[in-house]
Amino acid sequence: MASIEKLPMLAIGYEKLTAELKALREERPRIVDAIEEARAHGDLSENAEYHAAKERQGQVEATIADLEDKISRAQIIDPTTLSGDKIIFGATVTLLDDDDKPVRYQIVGPYEADAKLGRISYVSPLGRALIGKKVEDEIEVRVPAGERFYVVEKIEFI
């Protein structure tokens, strides 16, 4: 039997997924009402409202199924319970870039990544390059803007 791959995420990422799922489940009855109302207008072959509502229903159902799958496989990780001298999921790292300017990132799951908030996915190019590294390790990573070089300055579990 195949093993089910767990999806590591922080509690905030889990809460975001469950909130999105709740909102979509609440939208279901409104979509059904829109379909019924559009159906009442008669000929379905040229009924744009009906086709739009059916398309939205398909999108919502697919997204609900995807979210339910992710939530069922979620492995919630609390970074404050972690420790060590290597970069792992949940770690907050301070890096020095080419100009010795510090940049700080937390390693998170793909569904909670937001570079503007300093959260990068462990599957991103930089995230993959950081996993397993220690303080003073040098990292070279190819990003859309080109080659980037970093030195690990600090690893925290906060």
C-alpha cells in the first residue's frame, strides 16, 4: 500500500487552509441557488448565467477536494519545539547576501509561503538550497534574477 505524503506546515498555514475551505463550503448553497435561478430562465443552451454558475460550481468543488486532501495530510509543526544546528522546516534563518546585507526568512510549506512576509517554501530554489545547511555555510542559488550567493549567519527556531 502506498504511503500518504505528509504536508508539513505551520499552524498559521493550516488555519488559512481551513478558513478557505469553510468559505468555499458556505458558497456551495449560493451556487446551487444561482444554477436553479438560471435554469428557470428557460433554454440552457444559450443561458450564460447557467453556464457561468455551473463552471463556478466545478471550480469550487475541485478546490474543496484539493483543500480537503491537503488538510487531511497536514503535519502541523511548531518551530518553537525544534532545535539543532542545521536549517530545517520551520527554522528562521538570517543570511548575509552579496553586499553583506542581512536578509531573514522562515522556511515554511508551499501553501503559506509569502516572500514579502519573509516566509519561503522549502521547495523553492532558495529553500531547497538552505535545508541542511549550518551557520557559516555558503549557499549559491539560481533564482529568476540570476545567481545569488548567501552566507548563513544565524539559525533560530522561533
